Amino acid sequence: MKLKKYSIIFLFVIFFILFSCQKQSETTSPSEEAICEDKAISADGVSISYQVQGKGRPALVFVHGWCCDKSYWEAQLTPFAQQHKVVAIDLAGHGESGLDRKDWTIAAFGEDVAAVVKKLDLKQVVLIGHSMGGPVILAAARLMPKQVIGLVGVDTFNDIEWKYTQEETDEFLAPLYANFAKATDNFVRSMFTDTADSALVEKIAADMSVAPPEVGIGAFKGMINFMKNDSAQVLQELKAPIRCINSDMKPTNVEAILRYAPSFKVVFMSGVGHFLMMEDAETFNRLLGEVVQELVSMAASE
């Protein structure tokens, strides 16, 4: 009798646990259930942190800009996870990824993206890159042309033919060498409009200013070198269509990039600065959704 009594109690406990789990799954959205933090190993052995959630093809892979991290895409991840698998990456030296890299090149950052795509075994992806993330997704797409059905730059590729002279490079880097935090703070504030949300300006300026100076300076040098020596050739090699969502705060030389990427198109957002996906997430998400749908339709028609 005592054994039978304990068996009944045990069965009741199991039923209660299963019922509780079922109720929790009913009150949790699919995108929340799918949230996962993990790490991949890049080509040079550096640990690359990423977040993934949602289901659906193509996967959307978000790549942040200079001295930023994957949290800058916070307003995009959950909305787009309703229809797609979404992935946000911390490039090496940023966020929660490893720092043990010697040369902070765009090619190496491209390997970071490719490592995550490979680990997740993504068969069809759209790469989305903000600022420095634009050159990074070019380098990444070069490594995995079969998986990439489109690239979306975010306030990037403003003038693909602009070449920094050594004098201009030295002039920009000098304040970073002298006082990285102060120079970065000043630089970040110049990227916003006069009407920008002051709290957001303070948050981003404070966040980017505490990036490791060796990473920030190294990555800036790497970006200049890539744009000067590699960008045109990579654009000509890529077959996937390229789109941009840019702020109209500064001009975009469309004619220049069309010389290397005839498929290029750009749409503009007004009233925002460089961090448009954070400054006006609603408008940005609508535009990004339209661009992604266009890229999906193009891929389906091939």
C-alpha cells in the first residue's frame, strides 16, 4: 500500500511538471523560445560570440560597426525572428568575443562571420552590416558566395572610391593614439543630427569610448586599407545583389559603386544620423523588411 501511495504521488508530480512546462510554452513567443547565446571559433582561433533566435529562411545575419557590438541590433532581432532565423555577431575584439588577434583586418572580421554561418550550418543568408560592418559583409560574402543571396549595408558605402591619403589617415588617428576615449567620444557625437535623442547619444558615446584602443585603432586602419585596396575588386567578384539603407545626413555616391556593383540600390532615411536602426527603429525595420523581401524574390526567380 505504501509503495502504491508513493507511486501515485510520483505520477502526480510528473503530471504537474509537464502541465507547468506546457503552460509556459503557451505564454512564451516562438522567438523568445529560440534565443540562444553561443560561440564559434574563427579561422585564427579567436572565439566569436553570437546570438541566434527564430526560424525561417533566409537567415538574417547582423554585423555591427566599429567599436560596437551585437546589442546595437536589439530593436531588429525579435521583430525579424517572427519569420526568419536571425543571428547577431560580436566581431573579434568587440562585445563578448575574444581579443587575442594580432591584425584587426576586414578580411579577418569576414572570417568571424563565416565561422558563425558555418557553425549554424546556414544554407541561405542575407548579410546586414552597419558602418564598418559594410566592408565586413563584403569580405564575408566573398568566402561563402553560395550561401549569400544578398547584402544590406546600413549607413555605409557612402563613397566606395574615396581613398584616404596617408596625411588624412595620420590626422584622424593622432587623437585616438593620444586619448582614445576622448577622441572616440567626440567622433561619435558628430554622427548624430542636432535633434537626436540626447540619452541615446550619451549611451552610444559612452559605450564606444571604452572599446579597447588597440582594437579600435587596428580596425580603423584595417577598414581604410580594405577600402583603398580591396573593396572595388570584391564588389566586382560578388554575384549577390547589394542594397543600402542610408541616412541622408551625408551624400552617397551611387554612381561610384554602380561602376563595380551594377545591382546596387539605396534607400534613404531622413531625420536620423549614423545609427539609424536605433534612432528610428520602426522606419528602419519597415525598410529592411521590404529590402529582404525583394532579395528573397530575386533569389527565388533565379
